[in-house]
Amino acid sequence: MKICVVCSYGIDNPGGVWNHVFNLTQQLKNKKIQHILVTPESKTNTYDRKNHYQIGKTFKINSAGSKANITLSPFINKQVK
């Protein structure tokens, strides 16, 4: 089985979502399940570089009092296999 975990938050945005994704991928690694993690580009990369792919940059969009991280890039399709 191969699993691709996609997270819209990069390592630079710590919090509940990132913690959940990180813990999930650690459990997959411990169980020797083949997986990759896809996140937006970030300034720091402390995660396992072998299984971590960073694509695109995020932009914060303010809407209705909340902020959304959105990845917009016309070149992102070249980075995704």
C-alpha cells in the first residue's frame, strides 16, 4: 500500500492540523507503510526529507474574519507527478 498525505499547512504553521499530519506520518513510518507527505514550501524543513515534498508557496487570504492559506502557482503542475 502506498499513501500520499497532503497538508495545506507547512512546517512554518505549527498547530493542530500540522501536529495531526506529523503524528500520522510517524505512525505510518513506524509500521513501515510506504508514504509521502506533500506540503507547501516553508523556510524550515525538519521533517524526513526522503518522504517530504514541498511544492508551491502559500499566501494568506483574509476573508470573513479568518485567514486561509492558499497555494497559487501556474507552475505547480510541473512539480506534481
